[in-house]
Amino acid sequence: MYAYRYYLADVTVNPDTESTMSLKVIEKTRKGRPVNVMEIPKRFTAKQTVSAAKKKDLLNLCKTGVIPREYNSLYKGLQSDNKTPNILPDPDFEEDEIDSEKE
């Protein structure tokens, strides 16, 4: 028989504006003992930067309303520089293959 415990955790969304959001964390227990309790390690130890061109495009999407207003401060707070390359990963498939399948 399983029992569930619910917790609320506050997660910082944007450290610059100190905006947070609450997440409901569910802990599943079996006869009073936790099941599969794991900690998620931090992926990065420092703030990551994006290319200046990418930040400009993101801010343009904020300005035109494509990105909802509630997320604008997140994108405005991104660190950018001209040294960070603007590289997209290779696609898993060719775009031409998709176009030919539609016809």
C-alpha cells in the first residue's frame, strides 16, 4: 500500500527579479519509507549566455506578443555577448523529407 505526501517547493524563475513559482512535489512512500527519493543535480554552476543575435530575436518575439508578457522579464534578463556562437544542433531528419511527404 502506498501513501502520498504533498509538499510545495518555491523555485526561482529569474534570479535578477527574484520571481518565483511554486511546484507541488509528491513523495510516494511505502509503509512509511520513501520510494525513489532522488536529488536533481544542478546542470550549470554559472549563468549561461546566449548569442547577441538570439537575444535580439527573443526580445523581438516579446515585443510582438508571441512570447507572453509574463515571461518577458526572463528573456530581458538573459546574459548575451558576441563571443557566444549562434549554433543550432543538426536536425534529426532533413526538412526536404518532410516537405515531400506532404505532397
